[in-house]
Amino acid sequence: SDKTGTLTKNEMTVQALFHGGELYSVSGIGYAPDGEFTHKNQKIDPLQHTGLEKLINATVLCNGAQLVKEESAYKIIGDPTEGSLLTMAAKAGINKKSLESKYTFEEEIPFDSDRKQMTIIRRDGNKYVAFVKGAPDILLSNCIKIQEEEKVSDLDARRRERISAANADLANKAMRVLAVGYREFDQIPDNTEAKNIEKELVFLGLAAMIDPPR
């Protein structure tokens, strides 16, 4: 592994988040959690924005990777895409271990190339939440609501178009885009096949990352 803290060949970096019709930029490169969040060129604290915090939390809670520090360099154990999400969250001050202690793991529906999604179900107090991430077109087709800051609204045609346009715009900038959503349950269904869980979701947003030049 690379001990200098410079980019290794597969260090992906999240550069943008899309939530509630707005685009947010994330600075910094590689896996070191150094960078800031901006909106319309103004620095922001994402934890002061309910919906944005929820989006970032979901990318951490639906994630099988670990971000670790070795000597002076950060590295990822697991998938580079998931690793880039953990680095982005760490820039916001969100730590995976402490977040997971509040949302205990119940079950995982792993990613597969047919569904193009993965889900982790977690317990949050007396309810259960399925956090889902995956290909934007597929995940969006499984959503019926949208979270915009504190508010959950119906995902109407106008909002769908706006999300699709943002996805296309980010993809045109040679970014890899993931969509994120969730669904709450009073209790875990007896049948936790993907088709029973990954539907009627609340759309949270998009995360876009670059794969640096080799």
C-alpha cells in the first residue's frame, strides 16, 4: 500500500451531493478526510441541514467498507466506491463506528448486478430502517416519496425530472453517480427478499464521485 498519502490508483473521491433540488460540492482528494462542503460557492456545515445530514448518514449506514489510518496515510478496507463515501462523511464530522452504535445492524441484502442496489436494514429505537443505495435510474423507479430537508413529500413528475437531469449532468462530467434512499418499518417483514424491501422508498439524493486518472 502507498505510505505517502498520495493517490493510489483506485482512490475514488466524492465531489458532489445532490439533495432537495440543490447541488453541493465537496473539496479534497483521495481518502484523507480533509475538505469542505460548499453550496453556491459558500462554505456550509452539512450537519446544519437536516436532509443533507440524513443523506450523508445513509451513505455510511449502507456501507460495508472501513476507513482506517495507517501511520500518516488513510486507506480503505473494502470497496473503493464505499470508501469514498466514508471519507466524504468524515469531512462532515460523521464517524462510521459511532453512527453504527445508534443504528444497530439487522440484515443486509447484498448488491447484485441484476438489481444494481444494496440494502442494509438497521434498528433505530423502536423502528427499523432499510437504507438503500444503487444505480440512480433503478433506485429512483423504486421511490414514491422524497426527503427535502425536514420534509417528506410525494415524488412527483417535476421532482423526478429534476433528479434525472442532475444525474445526467453529473454523469456527463465523467462522474460515477449513486442514488440513496430509505424506507421505515415498524417491524422487519417476515420475507426480507429485495423485492419486498427495495420498494416504496423515500429518495434522499445523489452522490457523485470521480475515479482519478491512472
